Amino acid sequence: MTSSSPASQPGPDALFAEPRLAACYDVFDGERDDLPHYRAILAEHGAYTVVDIGCGTGSLAMLLAADGLAVTGIDPALASLDVARAKPHAESVTWLHGTAEDLPPLAADAAVMTGNVAQVFTTDEAWAATLRGIRGALRPGGMLVFETRRPERRAWEEWQAETGETLYEVPGVGTVRQRPTGFGVALPLVTFSDEFRFEDGTVLTSTSTLRWRDEQELRDTLEAAGFAIQEIRDAPDRPCREFVVLARAV
């Protein structure tokens, strides 16, 4: 599938869309302590067909496929999908290039958004369109599970204080140096930029903007898109820092 790049959706950040950065992303991202929690939730609800929205380099999709689930991973960043498709056993997953708005009516049991993907939809229009696309891909009663940071914890203040350089050792690439280069807060939006310097002198930059939504906004927007919230849990890997939302398609 080729994304139609709907006007309501933002383009992917360079961190995911630039091939050289996408190839390093799994190292940048570190240990994914959140993924066992998603696997457990899907098992708890007996999901077999699952859509991974914003699947990136396929970390969760591959784990779910290894669990025997039928997984569709979709992402607007082609470079990230190329990394995912090159991984061992990637043929077990159906990979789609696009956004949630591009999803066909899959009648899936569940859809997931990990890694705070829900926060990349910075406008009301983009968030509503994403939820409608997901709703259309689920069967009646299908489950949407996602995480989003709690605004009251003001995580951006901790991020803003991190001004030092971080070094990553990427297999086959060498040392990559990451340095924050910009930060802006205009709530509910937070924008930050990073510079990545490779051993050969190449310097690449990526800028991200995230949106914080409180619990009431999450409830209102999900209801408007045809979901009923079943539960809002705490994130076991980040206690009291995130909402983990479980909502059913009605």
C-alpha cells in the first residue's frame, strides 16, 4: 500500500523516515520494557488478528507474530518499514505503507499504538481521522489499546533539562553521537530537535512535535469516534507517568 498522505496527518519525523537514522533506531530506542505489557493485554482479551499502528521498525509486530498472532503493521515512514521487512521472519507480518486512514476494513480483533504514537497527532483533525481509520479496521467489539503520557507529570521539563551528548554504538555503523539542539513548549504541544553525528562526519537532524491530552479529552474523542473506554490502566514500565487506554469499538 502507498500512503495517500492525507492533509490531516503529519509527515514522519526524520528519525523514522531518513534511512540512515531508521537503520539505527532500534539501538536509539533501547530496551522496550513496554512490549510485554501489550502482549499480555492482547492475550488477556483473546486477540488473534492485530493491527500495529505506527509499527516503525516492527519490534512489537515481530513479537506478536512469534506468539502466533496474525499481525498487520502500518507506518508512514518507508525507511522504518524497510528495516522491519529485513528482519528475520518478517514475512510472518503484513506490512503496509500508510497511516491509519489508509487501513482497509480488516475486521481485526485489536489495534495497538505503542511508543506514545498517539501523541504525534497534534491537531484535533488528525487525531479524529486516526481514530476513525482504526475504528473502520476493527470488528464490532474489537479493542484499541494505546499509551499516552499524563500531562500532569510534565515530562517535558525533564527532557528540557537533558542537554548533554549521548553516544550510541550501532552494529555495522559505529559510534553515533546524539545532541539536543532545540526545545519549545507551547502547551498542549512540545517540540524538540536532535542532531545525530556519524563517524564519517555526516550530521542529520530530526524534529518532533508531540501533543498532550488529558483523560477527559481522551474519553471525549474516543467516544466521538465510536469507541467506549473499557479501562484506563497505569503503565507498569512507567508507573504514574502514562495512561494505558483500552477502548472497544461500538
